[in-house]
Amino acid sequence: MLKKRDNRIVKFIRFLARWPLTVHCWGGLGSQLYAWTLANRLKKIYKSRRIIINFHTNGTTRRSWEIPFSLEEIGLRVIDDYNFSVDSIAPRSGADRLIVPFGLKHRFHILFQKMGFIGACDTEEDLASLKPWVVQIRGHYSYLEPTVDEAKDLQELIISRQSSLSKGRFNACHYRLGDLTSLTTKSYISWERLSQTITRIGKENSLVIFSDSSTESLSNLSINLEGLNCTWRTTKILDAIEQCIQAENFIGTNSKISVWIAILRIKALNKRYNFLPKEVELHQIDFQEPETLVYY
């Protein structure tokens, strides 16, 4: 009797292992690149299973899928679950309206996590502990460290896009403001702090600052950078990434895009002198020389 039950369990697990493995993704391009990297890594681990990215439009603002290159063997589903209401992070289905008031959905989620059907995969340890029968992965994935090969593959996809690069030797800065000026849970890097870091790299090369804000809103930074050959650009984000990874020196701010630029420069191109704020120091990047990455 016990042997028959064990056989049924094995068959059930094998059945689940044939299901598609879904990676849920929220956020902007930086978060999407982490989900894309994870999905490609999972494809190598679970070779017989289809890997699908479920991209959710839900967030502080409505999000859209920003990765322009082909996902190849990775599937993509865009789930329009954005809801402007503060009280509801996503529209609920009819079943949810019945389940949520009784707390059953949350209890089932915890149960499925403990059974290994749902994984987090935010760290390398999470990835190593995934069960063969996992069917959904939810998380931010930003503590996963891309390998050298993964960084090189991504760098080649970005560089092959034929954007107009800045000519000659130049330093680059990626300065994110975006919604940080209106959020209470996050803050942007101050102009004074950023300008002090910029002056550390000297005036030998011109400086190109890529930002998602207009030149007018960055006037305070301009005052602190008087005397530098400085150019402002509000270009497409992938063009900004491409130019930043080609620069002589790079200064980033507290955004996943800045972290990705540093990763690509260090792992794919072995570029030295990258500066990131101490707020992103938890994003572990393995580097050999102290001057490769400096936290300011």
C-alpha cells in the first residue's frame, strides 16, 4: 500500500515537472533585465520545460515591457493588472473576491511555498534550493549575480542596436530622478553628493550626463559643476546604457539601470573606475581590483 502511494506521488511530481515554469516580473527595464537573466538561466536548468515571463503592468505607475530584443525560447505574457486605486494593487477576479476576505489565498500561497510549487529566487541560494516541480517564481531577483557569459551576451545585444555613440574619450553619469522626487519611501542622490563624486574623476575628459529629467530640473547640479565640459542628454534608456558602458569612467545613482551598467562594464568589458552610491552596495558584484568599483 505504501509503495503504491509513493508511486502516485512520483507520478504527480513528474506531471507537475512538465508544466511551464512562470517567472513573474514587475517594474521597469532594470527589473525586467533581472527577470530575463533568471529566465535564461532557468532554461538551462529545466531543459525540458517551457519558461514564461509573466510581466505585470502593476506598480507605482503603469509599467510597460521595455526589452526590445528577442526573448528567443522564452515566452512572454503581459498581464495588465495596473490599478490606480491605492487600496488595491491589482484587479481581482470573481474567485479572488470570495477567497481574499477569508484569507484563504494567502494561506494557500504560504502552503504552496512550503511545498516548493512557488519559489522566490531573489538570491543564488534561493535559485539553488528550487524544487524540480516548481511552477511559479515571484520576487525582485536583484541579488542574483549575472555571470560573465550572461553579461557578455547582454552587452552584445545592447551594443548591436546601432545607436549614435559619443565620439572620443568621455566620462558618463546616469542620474535617475523620475518618480523619486515624489516618493516618500525612496530618495534620490543629492546634487551636492553627486557633484563631489564627479569632481573626483577630474576634468581630463568631457562629461555626459544621462537623465530622465529635463535640464531645467537639474539646474542645481549645473551650478555645482561649473568649469566642467558637461553635456546633458535625455535619450532613450537603452541608448544611455550603451554609451555609459563605453565611457572611460562611470558614475551611477540609486537605480537598477546604474547597477546593470556597472555589471556590464565590469564583467563584460573589464572597465575600471565605476562609482555607485552606497545605497546599492547590497547588489553584490564580484570584482578583482579595488578601483574597479567604488561606493560613494
